[in-house]
Amino acid sequence: MKATRDDLRNIAIIAHVDHGKTTLVDSMLKQSGIFRENQVIKERVMDSNEIERERGITILSKNTAIHYKDKKINIVDTPGHADFGGEVERVLKMVNGVVLLVDAFEGPMPQTKFVLKKAFELDLPVIVCINKIDRPEARPEEVVDEVLDLFIELGAGEEYLDSPFIFTSAKDGSATTDLNIEKDNMEDLFEAIIKYIPAPGGYIDEPLQVLISTIDYNDYVGRIGIGKIERGKIRKNQDVIIVNNEKSEYIQKVKITNVYEFEGLNRVEVEESKAGSIIAVTGVEEIHIGDTICHSEHPDPLSFVKISEPTISMTFSVNDSPFAGKEGKYVTTRQIKNRLFKELQTDVSLRVEETESTDAFKVSGRGELHLSVLIENMRREGYEFQVSKPKVLFKYENGKRLEPMETVTIDVSDEFIGAIIEKLGRRKGELENMTESEGGYARLVFSIPARGLIGYRQEFMTDTKGNGILNSVFDKYGPYKGDIPTRKEGSLISFETGEATTYGLYSAQERGTLFVIPGINVYEGMVVGSNPKGLDIEVNVCKKKHQSNVRASGSDDSLKLTPPRQISLEEALEFIEDDELIEVTPVNFRIRKRILNSNKRYKSKKRN
């Protein structure tokens, strides 16, 4: 008999990046009473990863649980950035409903549409939270209409048009169903979750089925599988079998060492858990995302959500620069290969393939940010390697070349509209919609090839004087749009190996913008700056002034250098061309030419 767990609710919080998901979870946790009164709690407590805290974005989905009255609410905090959509797609299999968070000023954004579409595909009920109603420019009533328009655009059934709307300020910890009634707690949101999100059900007396949606890792217990019990019960030390729906021949018998349920920010060990619960299990070393834990006598796998394919690839290779091995802890092919394949265990959107070269690997992901976060994580762990320029992945159907298309939403001041339309037009972007918003700002929506965005973000920030907001999300594969002009800047290339001097840099800065400061070690073929004329120019930044005993008036005045351009990893990925690489170490990242020697580089160009 199918039983309903009325004491339980499983929800995911979904939204566009920076609309306040993690802050909302903070407020829910605090008001549920899981923290001691004198406990020190940092902001965005769910963003546990160092890079997440630095960038203010959620990268990995997290599980937590709170208690409200006599109900337990399991909450999954999901990423909002399109590049981590694979995380969102799979965790939705664990829940029975979603809380959709929308900014009361910005309204629905590209990622809102993406994650909502995934929820509709799984027939999950939706509670809409209009967040940040405390913003001075908030327009909650208009945003409600925009959300309903989005529901209709996505072909939602009539039942979705009756979804409850809650108005919240996650920062202040308040939620209300009526904008005219101010409240100082989140009770209206809690009540809506209990009322509108169905209780999980399952056949408790049937054979066990647990679909693994997330993998965690711990140095002490190894791999930890996280998923929802679809039916049956799971016990500590139980003998089970693991089956994969894609590879039905993949079956292994294992023993579950421990079973955990979520309480607040902790995992609590339990003897037994039953259908409807979200659990974590240990003791299964070879468990993977998409596997089903089944009863030992009933191998019955569950189907797993189809994860969207990668759209961009890069080559990761062993560092072979003159400075190789000086700054990294893990530098060999074997170490880099093991780390990349280990990432596949927890990141379902990533692809890693071996290449013809034994020391290079093709790594494909959902976007530049997706891959740059992997690079940053590896760098912080002590790895040293090189990466190439990102390239889009084409498809071929009926002899025609198709390429990934992105939907780009730009919020920008009216004065910059002309420059943006012109620049994106050159990159094969097509303006699909343009709406005037309040305060002299307009919203532009473009359809553009993914390769047209590579290298554009930095140019966009310059064109809008840092005031524009650009968001993109993968749309579909469309016909190839033709050649797109590459970057306008050329590279300033170091002529020799040595230490950069003030005298040498002073001479070089007349040719363009520098990336390095005096005292930095450089090598032949390393890119030390950019040249606005689009030419690659060799400069001698190690040149020293010849000493003489002749003193001339004014010639010995101190040389003044323009401060160098501090280039981030994302900017470096956008800057480099096909004949360049980024050398990544725990201490630095340097841009370099593939062929370091100037004579060999010249001969290679002549051959091509």
C-alpha cells in the first residue's frame, strides 16, 4: 500500500543568479530554531565552498532540513548560474515541489526561465517568491504579471496559473501573502510550503529503490551518495545492489555502512529511513550519479533526468614552460588525469576525453564559468597545468553544421544601447526584444552564437563603463552563422628570459597595456601585455640601462610606469587566441605563446 509522509516536505529553491536563494535559506534556518541563541552564524551559510563565498554565487547544490511545527522540510539550495544547470536538473528529481525566487526589481531572467522549464517537465508544483521587496526600486505587482506571462510562454497548465505568490525580503527575514500587511517572520512562506507542496509518498512495504542525485566525498568515509528513497526502507549494514539505468549490465552487490538524514546543516546518523526521505549513504565506493540502490533481490533501476550536453571545450595539458614544476605540487600527466576524472564523479555536466597527445586532455563543459571554476579549484589544490582557448562544440545534422546559440539579456543605460547593438551585430547577434524599464534603463534580448560571446564580456564592461548587466543561457543548436571577427588586440611578447626591469617596461608601455610589474620573472614567448593595434610585437622588458659616468640634466629622473592591468582568469580565457595558452599554477597564471621561440613562431606562420 502506498503511504504518504505527511510529516515531511521536500523542496528545491530555484532562481536566477543573485536573486537571493542562499540568503532566503539563511533566514529559514535561523527562524526554524536550529541555531543556539549565542551561536555565531556567518552570512550565506550554505555557500560553504571558498570560491562560492568569494564570488557570491552558488556552484554546488546543498541539502539542509528544518522543522516547522510538526513537519520536517528538506531544502535543496541550487545554483542560479546557467553554467551549473546540470546541478539543478538532477536535484529536481529529489523533490516534490519548488520555490521559485524572482527579484522584485529585475523580474524573470534567462536562468529563471531555464530552471522553471525543468520544473514543469517534472510536473513539480511551484510557489513563487517575489524577493527583495525592500529594494527602493522594487516593483512587485508588475513582476507578478511578468511571472504569469512566463508561465504562459512556457506552456504551463492552468493549475500553475493559480500558484501562490509570497512577497519576501530574505535579508530582513520577512514573508507576506499581502503587500499591504508587513510581517517580521517567514511564517507565510512556511505555511505555503506545507499547504501547496505535496507530501512525498512511496510504497514503504515494497522492495527498496533510492535514486542517487548527488555525490559528496569525505577523506574518512570515501564517497557519499545522496538521494531520495522512492520506495521501501533502507537500514544501516543492509546488503543492497547498485544498478545503473543507462548501463543495465552494471550491477554490484554492496553493504551500506551508514545511513544519514539531514538536520539543519548537519547529517545525522539513523538506523533506518523510509520512502520519501532524502538521505546520504556511505560504504559504496563505486557509486555514481544516476545509479539506483535496489533491494538485493530486486534489481529495478529508476530512469534519470537527461543532462544537457556541454557546449564549450578546452584542452588541459601538462605545463611545459621554462618555469614548469617550480610552483605546483601536482604537475605530472597522471596526477592531472586522475584529478580531471575524479571531477566527473561529482559533475555530471562535464566531459573529459583523452587526446592524441599523451599529456593533453579535452575537457568540455556548459560554459566559460563552468570550466574556469574547475581551473580555479585545481589551482588552489596545488595543480600546475596549461589550458587552451575555449572552443564551441559544433553538431552536424543532414550534412549541415549547427552551433550552440545563447539567449543574452542585457540591462543597460539608454546611452549605451547603440554601441551594444553594433558590437553584438558584428558578432552575429540578433536583437529579439527591447523593453524600456524605469530610471533610464533598457532591457535588450539577443540570440547570439556561443562563440560570439567568447571575449565579449570585458569589452561589454568597458563599453558600458561598468554599469551594464549581462546574463546568458543556452537556448538551442542553430545553423552556423558564419565567421565572427576575433579580438582586436595584439600581444606584447617577451623577447628574452629574465627579470622585468623598470627601464625595460618603461620602453614597452609605449606599445600598449602591460600585465606585469618590475621584478617579475618572465620568459621568452610569454605575453606581458596587450597592443591596441592588433599586432603581436616582441618587447624586451628585461633591458637594463647601461651605466656611464656622464651625468645629463633631467635624464636620471625616476621613470614613471602606468599601473599594469590586473587580469583575472576569466579575462585571460577571453583574451587568448588559438596560438596562445594560459599557464596555471597555485601562485600565478601567465599567458604565453604555444611556440615560445620567435624564429620557430615566424616559420610556423609562414607555413600556415
